[in-house]
Amino acid sequence: MLGIVGLLGLALCLLGLIPALVGLVLGTIALVRGQSERWPAVAGVVCCGIAVVVGALALFWLLSKAAMCGDTSRYPNYAARQGCVEQEFPFVRETSNP
């Protein structure tokens, strides 16, 4: 169950990594102890593993894009870095505080 939640939660700002990691640990413990049925535990571990790998790749990709925009040799001033952020992350909008 946590694997499915983890996969679906990746769409929500990578929040699915937390239940996926918990499910991976609990599923592995269940498999090692042999206290539960084997196939549901294997399916859970596989789903959690997929969610962790996909989430880690997405996180790496986002952080590499952010690091690129923060490179002062490539973007020497604030306006250039802000333009990079707006180009690379079109879903980011600057809002004014009321």
C-alpha cells in the first residue's frame, strides 16, 4: 500500500519519497522475518523501490537545474539568474506579499 501511495505522491512535490522509504523498510523486514504472505510483500517492495528510484532521479534532475541557475560564472547577476529560473521552471511565479 505504501508503494502505491509513494508512486502517486511523487506528483505532489516528491512527497511520495517518505512513504516509499517507509514501505521499503517495512516490506524488507516483512520478507526477512517471513511473517506475512510473500507475494504481497514482494509487490510492495517492488512498488516502493520504483517510487524511490523515480523520486531520486526527479530530485537529482531538479537540483541540477537549480544549481545551473545558481552558477554565478554563467549567470553573473540576479536578473540573469532569475531569468534562468523562469525559463527552466515555468511553474514558478514570483508573488508579491500583501
